[in-house]
Amino acid sequence: MEDTGRRFAPSKLESFAVAVLTRVGVPEDNARIVAHSLLAANLRGVDTHGITRLPIYVERVQAGLTDGRAQGVVVTESETTAVVDGQNGLGQVVGTTAMRLAISKADRAGIAAVAVRNSTHYGTAAYYAMMALDHDMIGLSLTNSPSLMAPWGGKRPFFGTNPLAIAVPAGEEKPFVLDMATSVVARGAIILAAKKGEPIPPTWAMNAEGEPTTNAKEANEGGALLPLGGHKGFGLAMAIEILVATLAGGPFGPHLGELYNNPDRPQGVGHFFAAMRIDRFRPVREFKADMDAMIREVKAQPLGKGFDKIMVAGEPEYNTEAERREKGIPLSDAVVADLTKLGAGVGIPFEL
Amino acid sequence: MEDTGRRFAPSKLESFAVAVLTRVGVPEDNARIVAHSLLAANLRGVDTHGITRLPIYVERVQAGLTDGRAQGVVVTESETTAVVDGQNGLGQVVGTTAMRLAISKADRAGIAAVAVRNSTHYGTAAYYAMMALDHDMIGLSLTNSPSLMAPWGGKRPFFGTNPLAIAVPAGEEKPFVLDMATSVVARGAIILAAKKGEPIPPTWAMNAEGEPTTNAKEANEGGALLPLGGHKGFGLAMAIEILVATLAGGPFGPHLGELYNNPDRPQGVGHFFAAMRIDRFRPVREFKADMDAMIREVKAQPLGKGFDKIMVAGEPEYNTEAERREKGIPLSDAVVADLTKLGAGVGIPFEL
């Protein structure tokens, strides 16, 4: 991301987001959840899923395609499971409702899973998995997204980048937080290369004819992302689609609605959340000590050519968060312009 | 795998395996489980995890390193969870005990998870995940294995190829069965290339200096497998290691014992199994109809360059199984020689 040097206080950006969302009719509780999730992404350095998404969320609420008041309702449940209908609410609100439900069920039953249909873009998968950490649980968060990635053997986008996130508490070390798309790269990486006129590795995407391409522009226009490791990433993406769409009774792959440039219909996104109590397996203190031991040993391994350290999943994001909490969140001129325009449109000046 | 044209009836190979195992003191119930699992792998075309493993299993039972009589015992449990101590039993026996327990708990509670320590090589991960299919459940099976794969950024083997398997029933279509290692390839692929003197892609492995290599021999001698998609495969392998080792209280990565060339100590393998009732989320009939719809739609997508069909996870193995049930299982001369020698050693002639 382009960094012009302008940094903003997280709390001020968060207040701006809350003010804009409430101004367009989102209840304050819901607005706070969305704003917190967006700023958590910016703090962790995942700027693609940060406050840059606020304008499209607001646009879709204003268009009536997203129901800012919805929180999601339980349509089926047992002591360990539930299906939540997201009512086309804001994905962060629906996701938070569902993950809280999974955690509360797991608190009583040991392990629980909640599938969600009729939701919308929920930001980073990690946000929900990480909600389990303070409860000494392992958290899992999955979602689908509109078609971007070809099946292995195909050439048209079918599944989205379908990410998975898993969060595990440690002791003195930072928690293990894996959040990964099942494509080789996010589409943003290809858009960026196309803008810069740079080539891309042939493993990232194919062109409209179904051939691997190094031309970012070609990949971007009628092409498709390639799945991680070929058939493996395709298999993972489909497994995730089953859990988030088929299990909840929602649409899959090409039947989802786009987030951008889609003024006509809801998204129909699906999610899947699970939480599991560590103390049902062994004492939490012992588990955390063993997590620390594994993290330390893996980080102390001899380095490969061209590396100056080994980092475990979540570590780069925790490092970025520490730095950004102190120095603020850098926003590019383009994002500042977007937010300024957004604020002007609803009468909330972006003056931070 | 080299196919000399000699094919064997699955039932005869299975009987041979049962006879050999019982001859060295494995109780018949346990022997039948191991033999069934090995032949299931051969039928599905996963010959690396088929009857070719029988000699090393027998060798370790005879050496007292694997306890052929053990079935695994529950050391902690709740209505949705358990920890099983594998007592250094045969991995297939321990795995079957644990997955049966997960299924029986899920049958009552909706969802259940069982972590296992002190086990041994359990064959294919899919075997256990697939046990859930007949119960209209989704099955998950994870295991660790001795060090083969470098951490992303490191150069020494640390985690094993740590596979994951997930099985989901469909309606008229074959079930979805994903079984994948978290390395780019299995070590067997590199051993094979080294034997043939062929080069390998630079994405598969690194040499002892921690540089990606195209020299299979170099990769094989002091090198390490590369994780699938770099940091992503490393993250997945570590997430799996946490669930199979840390959660169960077993050793991790470099602290596991080898299967081969290790006459000194038990393996200390860990597994993790989960099962989830589909009908806790929605009617099974609707779910299966939607599975069929997704499978059919993905298979009908336009093809990429160089492909003549799109296959979903599990489909190649079901096709192979149909063919091998009819025509028998092909075994290479080397495997036949190994089995002949094994049989001669224990007084069970390999005459099929």
C-alpha cells in the first residue's frame, strides 16, 4: 500500500466510521462493531480489509441492499450447533452475532459450530477466530466470496478466494493466528501489478483462454485467479464453500452477489464459525506452555537462503499492530480522498 | 508406481495381511482393521499408503516398538470431546477407535472432536474422515508425521507433511473427499525422481543449504520439502500440529520418531478427528441435493488449457476404486518381492 506519510489515530478513524454509519441509519451498537472490525484490520496491517471498505458498505446500506439494522437471527439450533440467517445485514455484525453464539455454546458444551447464510462481506476472517482467544478456546472462521478463482482444470472464476482463519492462544508468546485465502494471491495483488504495469508470476492467474499468464492486465480482464497449489487449493476452497454455503442453505460460487458494482441484489455470503474449549482436552496452562515451546523452537531453526527470520502465523500482524498503535495508521492519498468524499456526502467532515 | 501388469484380488491381499499380522501376535480384530485400511488405500490408488507398508508395521510390532494388541484408551472425555492415548498401538487401530468415538459422541451431541497422542503411522487420513459418510456426518481427520518440511524461512525439516482430510456425503454424486498434504508434494515424488535421475520443479524442495533445488538427489540428501504456497502451507501444517500434538499433549515436529530406520523408540504420532451431524443444520436430503448441484455445476465449467475434465476431490480415487475392484490391484515387482520375503519370514506364503 502506498504510504504518503500521513498517519491517523486509530481511535479517531474508528469514531469517524461510527459517525458515518450511524448517520446513514445503522444503530450505534452495529456501527461500533463494524468500525472496530475495520480498524482492527488496519492496525494489523491488513489495509485491504480496513477502513477503505467503509464507502462501499455505506453505499450498499444507503441503496437498501444491506440492512444496517439487522443482527442476524437463529433459524435452527441445538446445544452445539446453529444456523443463523444474516438478513442481509452488515457482515461484521452478523459474523459477530454468530461467533459469539459459537463461543457461548462451546462454553457450555465444549465445542460448537455456527453456519450463516444471507450475510455480506465480513472483513478479515481472523477477526472472528480471534474472538475465541480470550476465552481460552481455539477459534475457526470461514467465509465464501464472489467468484474469482477457477476450479483446477477450468478457466472461468467459480469459487471466491474463500479464506480460512484459525486462532490459538499461547502463553508468553503471541497467539497463533492463521488467516489465508485459498488462492495463490488475493486479487488486489494483480490489480496493483496491472496499475503499475508490472508482470506477475505465471502461478498467480490465468487469462480468458485458460492459460497461465504473466500479464496482470490480461489476468484482470476476463481471467481468473489460480488456486493455491492447484488441485489442493481448489479442494480447500470447495470444502470451505460446503461448510459456509451448503451447510447453511445459502448460494455458492457464481450465485453470490458482488460487493462492488452490483446495485441490484444482496450478496448472499455464507460463513462458518467454530469454537473449542482447550480445557476439555488438557489444562490450559500446560497447553499454553507447549504452544510457547513450539513457537520458540520453530523460530530458532536455521534460516533458508534469503531469509533473516522465521515468523509464525499472526506474528507479522502483531508486530504491525504494536507499531501502528504507537505511530498511527498510514492511509494513502486515495483512501483519504475516498473517506473525505464519503464524509462530505453524509455531513460528517473527515477532519482528523 | 511401476505396474508390471500383475494384479491381485483385494480380498486375497487383505487375507494375507490379516494372516501375517495375527501370526506376529496382533489380535484378529486389530489385524482386520489394519488390513482393511491398507487395502482401502490400494483400491483408491494411494499405493504409497497401501500394503507396501505392511513389512515395516510388522517389523515394528516384532521389535516391540508398536504394541499390536493396543486399541487406545480414553484418558479424558466430555460429551463432545476426548483425548485418547494410543499406547503405541497400530495407527489404524488407534485411529479407528478414536474416530468411532468421535462419531458416537457426535451422534448424541451433534459435533465432537477427539485428539490422540502416542499413536503411530495411521495410513491415509481420508480413511477415518470417510467413516463419517455412512452416518450422514462430515468427517475431519488430521495427523502429524516425522520432520520432512522446512518452516517458511527455514532450511531444516521441522514439521511433517501433516495432511488433512475432510469427507462430505453427497446424494447421487460421489462424496467429496479431500485428502492433502501441506507440503507441495509428498517425499515419495522426490525419491522417485532421484531414482530416475530426473529433475524436480524448484518449488518442491530445497537443498541442505536452504536453496530451492531442481536436483532430486540433492533435495533428498539433507534437504527439506517446501510447504504448499510458502507461508500458507507452513501455517496450515502448524495449525494441524497444534491440533494433533499440542492439544493431545504429545510431541511435535522434530520430536517424533521415524517410521523407518528407527529401531530405538516409539513414534509418538498424534491425530485429531472430528465429526458433525449434517441434520443439526438442515435436512440431510436438501443438503445432499445441494451437494450434487454444486458438484455438477463445477464439473460443467469451461476447461482450462491442457485439461480434458474437471474433477472434484475424491473423484479420481473413486474412479480408481471402481476399476480396481473389477480388475484387481496392480503391485510392482518390488512390492511383490517385499511381501514374499515378509510372508516367508513368518511362515505365511505370499501365493495369491
